[in-house]
Amino acid sequence: MEQEQQISGSDARFWDKTARKYSTSPIGDEAGFERTLARTSALMVPGARVLELGCGTGTAALRLADATESYLATDISANMIAIAQERLAGAQQNEQSIPLSFRQATADTLVDEHIRYDAVLGFNYLHLAGDLPPVLGCIHSLLAPGGLFISKTPCVGDMSPLIRLAIPVMRLVGKAPSVTTFSTASLEEAICAAGFEILENERHGSKKSDRRPFIVARAL
């Protein structure tokens, strides 16, 4: 547990340092991102209580919150959350009310609050969140019965071996956070083992090679 906390702390420091640069970086695949937002919005039922994990600077949250009753967007990085809150304040100058709030938190800390959500979202999240079984267990605990877990994350295990070899080197010199390697097949297995039924597995990327499956899973 102590080692996990040390890893979590180093990742928080990494994202704190890169938050401002991250906030100004363009989206790599705009068309794929728009498809993901459209499909996610369509899955939101009226009155939905939504939690987003690993929200970064709030790009997806600011687009999706209006389709929900309440939307809590969280991230491990305090600096990411600060930027997201700045963006929310700017958006609320033009709109009367947005049912959105940002907080620094992680899945394991949120479980202790005993609040259950209709949907938990994780975009570009799972490969950065640590060991899959405990993370997915926390997510299942955060969902109301029948709630949806919606994920779109890189499956590093499906990528070039050169990328897999480069990540530990980059992390050693402070150029990358810790990354969990899994394939699409092993991700699906882990999601099912955590008590979910997979409803959808789509590819939203506009490029020929898309290693980020969009998965919708229902908590059993």
C-alpha cells in the first residue's frame, strides 16, 4: 500500500507540472473525440448523476455536463482541477447554470463517501490509474445497480513493442507518468471479472490504427 501511495504521489506531481502545457495542447484526433462525446451524451439518461475520473482540465466535462442532473469531475492533480475550475467559471459567465463541479480525488478515496452514480466515465484514464482489478473494483462500487461505466483508453499492450519499451525510460527521466500495460482483450476480461457486462466496444478514432476502444459496461 505504501508503494502504491508513493506511485500515486509521483504521478500527481508529474501532472501538476505539466497541467498548464496540457491545457493548451490540441486534441490529437478531433473527429474521434467528437464521436466519443456524442455517443456518451446519448447514453446519459434524464436525471443522471455522473462521475468522471481523470478529468484533466475538464474538456469533456464541460461538454457533457448539460446532459446530466449532476456531474462531478475529478482528477489526481490539483493543478489540473484548478485550471478546470477556471474554465468552468468562464463558461458560467455565458450560461446561467452548469450542473458541474470539479474536485481533486481518486476512485479509491471516493468509495469511502458511499455515494453511488448512474454513470462513471474514464477517458484516457485506465492505463494511468494503476493495477486494473482494484481500480475496476472501486468503479463498480461507485455505481448504482445497472449503472454504466464508459471508458476510452489506450491499450498499450496492442501498440508497438518500441512504445512499450520507451515508456519506462521516459518515466525514469520524468517525461511520463506510470502506465499500466494491457491489451484490449485483457481489458475486456478485467472489466467482466470486476462484475460488469460489456454492452459496446467501438472504435471512434479517425485514423487507420486506433488502439483506444470505447467500451460501455453495465454494473451487474
